[in-house]
Amino acid sequence: MSLKSKVVKNIAKFIRLGLRITKHKATSLPGYIAYKLDKNILEELSSNTKFIFVTGTNGKTMTTHFISNILRQHYSRVYTNESGSNMVQGIITTLLDNPKNIETVAVLEVDEANLERIAKFLKADYVVFTNIFRDQMDRFGEIYNIFDKIMQGMEEMPKAKIIANGDLPIFAYEQMDKYDKVYYAIRDKNQIQHDYILDAENNSDGILCPRCNSILKYKLVNYSSLGDFTCPNCNFSSKNIKYEINELVKLESNFSKFMVGAEEYEISVGGLYNIYNALAALSLAKEMGLSYDEIHEGLKTQKNVFGRQENLKIADKNVIINLVKNPTGLNQIIELILLNKKDISLICLLNDNYADGLDVSWIYDSHYEKLKAMDIKDIYVSGTRSFDMKRRLEIAEIFDSDIKEFDYEKDIVEIIQSCKSKNVYILSTYTAMLRLREVLNLL
């Protein structure tokens, strides 16, 4: 490491220490300052390290945690940006403690728009593609723009092996052909049809054939446009799937069990989307040569993480916090809530800061109407766009009484304590979730 980089590294570590002492979040600022002082700091910090990048729209953070926990069953040193700080500065902060002369593994959640920038300095050995959905339209644009950004990043890493979701049509496109890759998919034997007779879910992303723009047909739709697809016009279809879930054994609000061939796995989080995340991690681990026991233990012992089905106990309330940021992700959270047969209180926090996305029209593409099936005792809304959130829920007609607005930065604890149900679900956009955790002293 150059003298300049050594000095910059020590400065960044000192800043991180100061932030931690003063009980501030220290996941991004140290790396931000380090990068400003030394543009080569990423490359300098990455010696003797095998890199795994996880990118895509939804599921990056949970997949990163699954992978890290699995690899810790095998490797002595595994580093990761566990907080979900997935831009350049967050990754630099993660690598500040990378030791010299010891082979390590770094599992890095990488923002899809930043993949190319990071890949110019760090070359991954493996890149996991979770999915691509509409997200922060003002920043990313349509899904094809997101795919192009990811592939621009891959141009910088032609030797990296891709672990890709084979149920997403765009990942089967010809642009992927030149890369070493394997696909994973869910093909539940109890749900799959004998022929391609199904359509993707209403208002789904990517339902057109990437080759000829015809509407795709499905044997199985897991959710949105994910499933076993084909194009009736040009025969574009799912690629060869190497790692396949052939049976979904159990789906509960906080537990799932599934089969990959003859092997049984379980995870202690709910949601079909989390089964995809677990399968992505499993597929990578198998490509790296880990054993069934290591993979099984890593998946089984991974708990809920930062804002992803995060469980808290406040007074006599069971509080579950979920990050929501786009229609597909929110719809899956709603499906998860529907697995809970008890009454609930609902708190929705909607901000429109840059990290959330300035355009909040996506809430109208989400399936709030499905919550009519729930016994909802009360609903509260807050955030910079609380009026829009309230209006959307009123349109959904999921609650007969008044939906109440409040200031979550001042009154969140009191509101939680006053909820009529003991089961409180908080659906929050990113910046509101960060501030919420500060208020609750969870950071």
C-alpha cells in the first residue's frame, strides 16, 4: 500500500472511531472522505481478497447477509457492508479493517448504478444478480436502463462469474451470453402448469420478450414477471437452470422451508422473495464448493436484518419494520402481511428524498387493496409525503375510520404505544427508516 493510502486509511479509521464514540452511524462518511482524499483507495484496500458483488433492484441486503453467514461456516474472515450502505463510500468503509497477507472474502452489496464505477477499481470473482424492477424512476429510468447499467459494470469484469435469477426474462437476454454464468430458479412442482398458458401478474415489469417485444407466457408465475417463461412468437425462454427449487414445503410469515433436488433447506424469515434471496446465496455457495451442511447452517441461522422484517418489542407491542421502495417489493411485503391471521395496526412512512426517489407515484402501482382481507384496527401515516400516503390508502378502502397523520420524528413511540393492536407493521421508505431507527436508538 502506498504511503498516501496508508495515511488516508488511518484518517478514515479515526473518523469512524469518532463517529462510533459519539453514537453516530459510521457506514459511509469515513469512506466518503477517504475516496475524496485518494481515488485509488479502493484498489489499495483490496489486496488478498476474493470479492463477491451482489447487485439488483430488490433483495441485495438480505442476499448479502445470507451469503456472508454461509461463508462464515467455511472461511475465517468474511467482510461485508452489512448495514446496506452500498455505494462507493460504504464499500470503502467496509474494507478499512481488511488485514494484510491473509486471504479474505468480501461480500459487497453494490448499488446497480454504481457497479461500473466500483468495477473500475475492484474486480469481482462472482457477481450475483437478484432481479430488476422499476425503482426510483427519476434516478434509474425503466428496467432496461437498469440492466444496461449493470452490464456496463460487467464490461469492466469480463472474467467474473455471474449467478443470475433465471426466472427474470431480461437476464436471459443475448447480452449475457459472453459471460460465464449459472442460473437459479423456483419451479414448485405443486404449482407449475403443463403448458405455457399463464400471464404475468397485472402491472408487472418486463412482461415483453426482450428479443421481439411480444407478450411472454408462463408455465409458472411466482410473482410479478418472475417464473418459467417463453415467447410464443420467437421461442425466447428461460435458460438452462442449474440450481432449482423443486418444492416449496412451507411458507409462513416468519419461516420458510424448501427443497433443492433432494436437499431440504429452511430460513427463519418469511416471504417468497426471501426464498429467492436464499436460493441466490445457495447457488453461489455451491459454485464456490461449500458443503450442504455449511449452506444449510448458514441459511438456517440467518436472522432478520436492518429494516427487513425487523422485529422489535416496544411496550406490549410486537413491531415489524419493513423497507418499501417500489411496487414489486411492496407487493411482496403485503403478501407477507396477509400470512398473519391476527389483527394488526399499520403505520406507513413515505418520504421523497433523493435516496427514496423523488417520484412517489409508485404507491399507486402497489396492491394496497389486498389489505382489505386483514383485520386492521388503526392506520397512521407520516413522512414528507404523508398526504399522498393517506390519499392512496383512502382510495384502497382498507379502513373504515379516519387515517391519522402524525410526526414520526417526535411521536413515533407514543403512536406505537397507542396502537389498538399488539401487532404493529411499519412500512417505511429508506430515509424515513433511517430516521426512525435514530429516534428509536437502534443505529
